[in-house]
Amino acid sequence: MVFYDIFMPLPKRGFFYFPCPAQLNMRMVSLGMWNNTIKKYLLNINSRIQEKLNNYWSNDSFYVRSILEYFYQRWVRFERTTTKIRDFSFDISVVAFVFVVASYVLVPSVANADIENENILPDRKTVQLVISAMQNETKPYGSLPKAKNSKARRNYYIPITAYNSLPEQTDDTPCITASGLDVCKRNIENVVAANFLPIGTRVRIPELYGDRVFYVEDRMNRRYYHRMDIWMKHKTDARAFGLRYANIEVF
């Protein structure tokens, strides 16, 4: 009935609500009863919590009281010790200052301890080692032996053409190869394009260029597989080269 009285809708008169004094009085009484009930409930919970905490403290549950007493005693001892030091702080600072000054005056420095050893000359073996090391710095190191030319791993007889760094022959970046090399900036005619060999492979064309070594740095159109394209600087040289068949050596 208490909750019903509190949340019961008020009678409607026209467009506004006009509660009567009796209903307002009942609502105030109901709210007061509800507040008293909550206060009693909270007080009961508070008393139970305090009772449990007192039981835990008296029974020393989980050794809480023992631990707190131990740390409290340690803190009291620490405070007593610090108070004694504070009383003699000026005397301690004076003694420390005198000790530092006396250590600088009475104790010799480490740099002066090795004066007697400064005049000792090195022995004969040490002198010879130093002289030989100085002589080795002026001697020439010589040259490493040159490696012989290795044999070709594979041989191919394929058609060979030539190309230039022009958009109509390559793409929008004619100077950049498939490996990212800028042939225009490098300006050395030792780059070839081939689809059947890995990037970076070394090849030679003995019938046309002798022992000159070329590097696979570019790719051709997909329809040309067993074929090779040699990069040249000038378009006239590429046209003069034309289409040739030759044996290539792959290393």
C-alpha cells in the first residue's frame, strides 16, 4: 500500500493536475515511512560489518593484527632513531666536513703513486715487437690471386635483339629496369632483358662480344620467352644490330 500511495496518479481537473491536501499528506507520510525503513536497514548493515571486523581483529584472522603491530613497532623505532640523529645533525655535518678535508690533505692522490715506475724502460723483446709493427705498416700487402673463369652452367641458342630506353619500346619509365636499375644514369651497355633467366644472372655471348659479361636486369614482353634483348644507348645501334641468332653462356 505504501508503494501504491506513492506512485498513484493524481486526479485530473481540466488541463492541469490539482492534488487535494489529503492525498499530499498521505504521500508525505508514506515517504517518511520509507525513509525510516531504509535508515534502519542501513544501520543494521553497518552494525553487522562492525561486528565482523571486531571479530576478525580479536581473533587475529589472516594475521592482520600481528602484521600491523609489527610494522607499527618498526616505525616507532625508526622515529626514535631519527630523532636522535636530528639532535646531533650539526655535529655530524662538521665531522663529515673535517673528514673530507683531511682525506684530501693526508692521503696522496693516485696519480702520484706511479712516479717511481715512469722511468722503467721496456725490455728488448717489447722494443723489437714495436719496431716490427712499425715496419709492417710501411710494407706493401701484395695482391690476391686472381680467380680463373668458371665454366658456363648452361648454354642456349636463342634469337637476340636490341632495344633502347624509349617509351614506345618499354613503358612510362624507360630508364628503370624490372630490377629497379637506372640504366640511363649508369650508362653502361652490359644489361640484357630475358624472361627465362632470374634477375641478376650473368651471361656471355662469345660469338658477338667475346668475354664481355652481361647481367639480366630487365624483362621482355610475355610472348617472348626464350629470347634476349640487349640494352643499347643509341637507337641507330639497336637498328643496326637487328635480329641475330647466337649461343649464350649462363653462369
